[in-house]
Amino acid sequence: MKRIFVGNLPSDATETSVQALFSQYGKVRSIELVSDIFSGKCRGFAFIGMEGHEARAAISALDGNLYCGKPLKVKFEEPAAKKGRRH
């Protein structure tokens, strides 16, 4: 399974609306919609879990397309940089 980063989501985005958008390209295995602690509204990004070929199809179809008037940023999740001292 691959994790996809989705950025530039509107603040009223829900797991249901994001799942509906991505399920056109395959089965959505997981959704992690990042929400503000105080307001509960979407902070503008999410992580989607899909199989590799389905994830690639979703990225190529949705990256840069308008969603609620904003261009989406859709790409594979980048691994976090290792923290620690430099040698």
C-alpha cells in the first residue's frame, strides 16, 4: 500500500468527500484527514492509503486539478528526514 499526500484541501473537507474524490481511481484503504484541534476543521491536507497502481492513477489525474476552487497538490508521501546530529 502507498500513502499519498493531498494538499490544498478546503477547510470544510470531510473524510467522506475526500474518499468520494479518490475512490474514482481505486479502493481507498485509509484516510487520515488532519484537523485543527480547536475548531475540528480540516487543516488543508490529508494522507490517503491506496494500492500502488491505483495511487499512481489518482496522482496523475488529480494533481493540479481544481477542487472547490483550489488546485490540489497530490503526490506520494515523502519519508521524514532523519533527525539527529550530523557527522
